[in-house]
Amino acid sequence: MKYSGFRSTFLLSTIVVGLLSLLMSPPALAADWKPTRPINLIVPWAAGGSTDQITRLVASEMEKPLGQTIVIINQPGASGSIGTRSALEAPKDGYTWTAGAAQDLGAYQTLGSLNSSITDWHLFLSVANVQVIGVGPNTPYQSAKELLDAMKAQPGKISVATAGVTSAGHNAMELIAKVAGVKYRHVTYDGGNPAVVATVAGETEVTTQLAVEEADMIRGKRLRPLATVSNKPLELDGYGTIPPLSDTLPGFSAPTNYFGIFIPKGVPDDVVATVQKIWIENVSKSDVLKKYAVSRGALFAPVYGEAAQKAAFPAVQANAWLLFDSGKAKVSPDTVGVPRP
């Protein structure tokens, strides 16, 4: 298999983190949990987006070993905090989970939208995603430099579609704006998929959502990728190589954006132990998930427990402080256990 710079760079770190995860013995494996009714898995974003895509695939891989149905419930709103709150406030019986990007989960306290940090959750991460600057085919921009030059020449005029404040797309554009010194017009949608569709339809000129959300439109030439929001290129099946933004902005980099399933702490130990066992024996070996990652421009990176917390925290730090420094957050991250990176 041929790996892009992005995928190959993270492959070794993924293997190391995965091995750390596998070496951690899940507690009380002898007391496997046998759910007696369907599990509700709340996706706090719209259907079709990055969270919805990977969550449905992971859920389908988990149903057989669990011996129970996992019901996906899309509950978008307030940058994912509404659906996440529903999972947090549900009975701690192990039958209500949520999903998303760990960096979003770690920013809710700073935003003042939900009093919860990533340490309040058991993290089960499955993939890492990279954002891509994509523009509509009828726009004049042929490179990231041309787009940034236009943003400098027309401050606040060029529209950028994202899934809302704290979303992967918004975080990417905020970081770009900070590093490049540009201003843009933010247009928000209920999820990454609607944001991408809006750009394809010409409602907005640009989107900075994830490669997994843009992949089909890029392959279909309905969206033109200008750069990955990274210091590594991305090889997208059916398209080719997308150059890194660091080619245009030397020294540019962004932390790895991990996605997964989150179970609130306080649920029975056997629930957590059973999901950990499934992560080792099923999720980490899933050909379905590996194929998804390769075809969508994502990194297959299954990890859980303390290793997951450590893997996700750099993106949490970067996200929380970016939001605070740009005036979008109400609470200083260092007051809720997120020191400045």
C-alpha cells in the first residue's frame, strides 16, 4: 500500500499508541457486559458528516460482539454540545453514548456550553482526520496562496462554510486566519456534510471541513482541494496528492484530530471493560474501518483509555486556546485544566 506523507508520518505513532493500548489490560474482563436492550449512540452533528460516517461504521462492527443493536441518534446543535449533554445527563447505566472529535469535547467548558472535560469520559478513538481547504469549481482560486491573497485583499468578504464554532472546519479556518493574518466571513451549518454541500452549490466559496467529508466531491471534481490544513500532504484515493498548507505558510502545523465514541464516566465497570475488549479484538482489526480510512483520506488509529487521553490532548489544548484567544470562548482554558500549549 502506498502512503502519503500525512498517513506515513502518523503511521508509526499510531502503531506505538495502539501497542500501548493493547498492553493495557482492561479491568474485569471476566465480567463481560451483556446488554439486554438497544444502546443509544448520540451523534451530536448532522447525518452524513465525518462523525456520523465513522460512528455508524464502528457501531456496526460492535453490534455482533455485543449481541445487541446500537441505535444512532442524530442530535445536532450548539456545536455538538446539545447531543453531548444528552449523553452526559442520561442514566449512567451504560446504554447512552455519544461520539465526535475529542478536541470538540475538550472545548465545551471553555465555551461555557457544557461543564464537562475529556477526563469526564472514557475515550474510544477510531480514526484521525485532517482538514482540507476546498473551494467551489467556479471560484477563481487555484492555490492556497491565491485564496489567502484574496482574503487579505478583501478582509471579511470571502465566505467559508463550516459545521459551526468548535467544529473541525472552524478550528482549521481560525488557525489559518491567525497564522496568515486574514479575515473571512464565517457561514455555519449543522454538520460537515451540509457545509461541504453548500460550497459545492455555490452558497459559499470555501470550506475547511475534513477530507472524509470532501472526498467524494473532490473525486467528482465538484470541489477543488487547495491544501491540507497540515504540514503533510495527503494522498486521496481516486484523486492524487493534496499539498500541505505549510508549502504556502512555512512552519505551519496542526495537531492530530482524533474521532471516536465517548462513554461518560460513572457507568458500570463491566460496560467499560467490555467496550475495551471489543476495541482490541474487533475494532482494531476491522478491515471495514481500515478500508474506510484509506478511501476517505483518514488515518486508522484505534486507541482507548489513558493512551487515548494523551493522544487527544494536544488538539484539545490548541482548540481551547484558539477559541479563547479569538474571543469566542468565555472561560480561560487554564482555569479548567487546559494549560496553554
